[in-house]
Amino acid sequence: MEELLMKSNDSALSQNNCDFDKGHNLFIFREIPILAGITTVDFGDFSQKADNYQRPQIIAELKMALQADTAIALRHTHNLQIKLIDNFSYREDYDADALILLRSGYSKFNPVIYSATAGSPVVILTDAAQTAIALIYCGWREIYGRLLHAAVVRFCSAAGIDKKSEIIAWIWPGTCKQCFRVWPDSDIKRFMNTDFPHEKGRIDLRRMIVDQLLDANLELPNIRSSSLCAYHSRYGEGFYFFNAYGRTKKTDKNAVFAKFKD
Ligand SMILES: [Zn+2]
């Protein structure tokens, strides 16, 4: 791990590479071939508590904003499962921690895939030709379980990509190292000294994500990350951008989304 940490270099990662779309209250990630980004507080709550009344409305708004016909949710369950979306019999919700969507046949239902998050990182994989998209929830359990590494392998085999150097990764980093807090009763404490390097209890999940992507043979210039933080970047333009469960104690969630560009 120490050797891998040495390979990470934040200065090589792009900074502030998000555009704020005031018309839709969305952040759009730049420097990725597909259409991807994250919703804000004003866009709506993507948590499960909002399922019954708000959810149909904000899903409709998300589809309209991105000109998608279908919305498919990654409902992360910490089961480390990776699901390949079948082009012919898709569902609206997948209980998994990673989704892979192939370009071939996608036009049948023109979907946006999304994952709710409030302070946890989400990673998107694609390639310059937009052959496929993967959406991977990366909380500490998924990082500990090396889900990212497994997702890169599955992504390559599903998309028929031979060279991992062709894969582009985009990281929504969630809560940064300075803002990350471990709950007193969290299971993560059992792993902190051995598997999770930390400084006075502060864990850099983004760095661990970069290290796992490099370990899966992605190339550093193809790994991009927002420098926005769900907690300390949460206020701007006169309102709150992001929910940051763990710091704000609110259970509302934003959604990281991804869609093929036409
Ligand atoms: Zn922060």
C-alpha cells in the first residue's frame, strides 16, 4: 500500500473541472466523453425516504434535463455485486454496488444511470469511444472489498476492451480527507491501522480509489477527480449544493449520474 500511495499524485488530477448548470441545478463533469455529473440539494432528494412522493417527480426532472427516456438506479447495498444491464430486459432499480451499461443496443431505451450519495465517493468508468459506462459506489466497505478492481476487470470483458490504458475514470470524491469523520461505533475502526492508512483518524478515500485504479492498470492521466467536497464545498451561489450525511446528519442524498452522449 505504501508503494501505491507513492504513485498517487494529486497535482496530476484535474481540479475544479465541473460546470454548474444553473438552469437545472446540476454540476456537469468536464473532461469525460459521456454526459455525467451530480445533482444538488435544490434539484431534489434521492434518498429512499423520498421514494413515495418526491421520487417520481425528480426522476422525471432528471430524465428531462438529460434528455433520457429511462432512469436506472444503482441502489447500493454493500453486497459488492456488479450487475450488467441487459439491453433487452432492464429494470429501473438494481440492488448492487456497481452497474455496467453497454452502448450496443442502448438506443432502445436511452437511459441515464444514477447512484444516490451523501458524502461517499462514486466512480464512473468509460472510454473515448463510449463503448460502455460503469457506475461504482465506493464507500469504505467497497474500497476494502476491492470492488473497483473487480469492476475494471468486468468492465473490460463486458465491453470487449483489451487495453486497460484506454479506460477513463472520473471520481466524485464525496467528503474529502479534511472533512471525513468516522462514526464512533463504525466497523471501519477495525481496519484503520492495517488496511486504511490514516492521519489522526482522517482517511483519504479518494487517494485509495486512485491507488486501486492504478493497481487495476489504469493510467494516471486517465483518472480525473473533482476537487469539490460534499461538505466544505456544499455552500455557494446563495444555497446549499450538496447533502453530506455524516457531517450534517441530514439523510437527504444527491445523485451522481451518467449517460451516453449522442
Ligand atoms: Zn471537505
